[in-house]
Amino acid sequence: MRTGVWLVGARGSVATTSIVGALALRAGLTGPTGCVTELPGVNSPALPGFADLVFGGHDVAVTPIAKRAEALADAGVLPARLVAALPEELSAVERELRPAPTAGTQADRAAALVRDLTAFRQRHELARVVVVNVAATEPAPRPHPGHADADALRAALAGPDEVLPPSSLYAYAAVAADCPYVDFTPSTGLRLPALTALADRHGVPYAGHDGKTGETLLKSVLAPMFAMRHLTVRSWSGLNLLGGGDGATLADPDANAAKVRSKQRVLGETLGYLPQGDTRIGYVEELGDFKTAWDLITFAGFLGTGMRLEFTWHGCDSALAAPLVLDLARLTAAAHAAGRTGPLTDLAFFFKDPLGTATHSLADQWTRLCAFAGSLDAGDTDATRG
């Protein structure tokens, strides 16, 4: 089942790490550490194999993917030996990367995106193409009348106004090209009534939002612990320091606010209340693609006895996110092959701000993910898997 993975932000750190990782897995140069879909509870013959994945994408940047991979190797994100071993494979991916269209109305740009997706699918004789947004976080859009109705949106896009933020324009194009869509960012994407209605009309599945890779992953484990032990969390404060392109983007107050909202949601919905404290994100250029998070939790036990918990998380965001991008592409492709449509709520395990989920507990999300993977129809798969 040859499957296209079209990355929005294809020359960024997460996309580049995902591409190099998939190529290395296909060549047998590395193991699938971090790939949830390789665990017994989730692995299924319905999933396309790593050897079946074909990569393409859009980006406003022009740095060749091989040069981007070399820079990540120099920064300690990627093993240099893998980059050196995959020059032809990276060149093949480079030929499938396209500049983000900038000319004309948003309707013109959407049509250009659809042409790129359709041509990619036809050129490689792909069963389907999954579009995954791994671009930089953007501020929330201003409300627009076209956001509410699919037909009104189509008309508005032909006008002179910038109706949709970039993530939503890509989501619109993905749906129009009958491609499943995954938003790994906290950007708006498909989260507009007009776009979800359009996705329903085209019968495509979609998933999101904001990949859960570090501090929020720990919150989704620890918050249920406090709730199940009937301990009162009085405050929960976090400081996140990161560099790289994502850190620079989040120096913008509006983009920062969108990210913080996504990170905080797990506490209120797991505990049933929102404790004092907040999450702060700071940009430290020297950290590059690595990040540090420090959290302080104060809580009360029996008889009101006050206690505290602190943790520090040091991680490489790209190396944590990339295997999840591959997981989501494989699972979403299998869901599309099985005829699933609409929001894939059972993929909440992967997201900070998941669509329509009733739980933010990682353990409960894992149970739902395993059940989802087990339910996928294996009838639309190739006999040989990578």
C-alpha cells in the first residue's frame, strides 16, 4: 500500500528528522525506537510499512533537505552516519518538495496546492496521500464570516482578503484533494466549522492537534495520578525554554499564547479544576533544537498536609516528534483505507489538545489507541511490509 506523506513545513527540523528516520528505517540502518506503531498493542498489518512511505511537501524555505539534515547532524539531532549513508534517497525527496505558492488569491493558491498533491499521488501511483502539518505555530485567526460555512468560504477565498491562516489553507487544499489531514501543531488547521463541514462532505479522516512530546506528556501521566489518589493540586507552574525555529516563532506573543493554551488544557480536564499557576515558554537561541522544561507542583494530602513535586525534562524536540509523525501518517492512512471519516478521536494519545476526547489520561488514551489499531481492516494492505 504505497502511501504518500506530504509534509507542510517539509524543510523544518521535525520534517527533516522524520524523513531521515523513515529512510534509515527503510534501509535497515536504524531501529524503530520511539515509533509507537511498532509496539505489539498498536502494530497491525493494516498499517503501511516504512518502505511504503513516499515523501513530499511544501515549505517557504529553500535550503536543500540534505543540507538541512547535515545541519541537524552537526547540532547533535541526527546521527551523521545516517545522513552520509542516504544521499540518493534525500535527493529523491528533494525532487518532491515544492515552494509554498504565493501568487494570486487564496483560491488560486489553494488550487496550486491541490495540483501539487494530485500530481504527487499520480506520479508515484499512491493509494493515498496523508497531509501532515509540521510548520511553525501561527497566531489564532481573526473571525471571518467565511469560517462558518463551506460554500461561503469557497466564495470568500476568491476575493482579495486573506480569509484563512496558512495552516487552514493547507487543510482546505488537503480536503479538496481528498487527502486525510493531520495537524501536529496548535495552529488552526481544520478547526473551523466551514472546514470540518468540507471534510465531512469529502469523507476524509483528520486528526490533531499539537503533538505531545515532552512536558505535556508528563502532565498527562501525573495529573491522573493526583486525581486517582484524591490529592488536591494547589498549583502547577511550568517553565519551558527552547531554541531553534520553533522557539523563535514562539517569541511572538500571539503564537506563544496559542501554544500555552494547548499545553494547559490537560490539567483542567483531567483534574476537574484548574489549579493556580501557569506555563511559560521562553526562547533561548543557544539551545537550538533541544529544550528544557521545569515544573513545580504543590499539592495537599490527608488533613491538608502540604507537599510538592518538581521535575525537569531535557529533550530534543525533533527526535521526540519525528517518530510520532510517522506513526500518525501510518495510522491515518490505514483509517482512510478502512473507510473511516471525520475526526479520529482515538488518536488522542499523540496530542496535547486532541479532538473530541473525553480523557487526557495517557493510560486511557493508550487503551483507546490499541482498540482503534486492532479494529482497522487489514484487507487493503500489501502482503509485504517494510
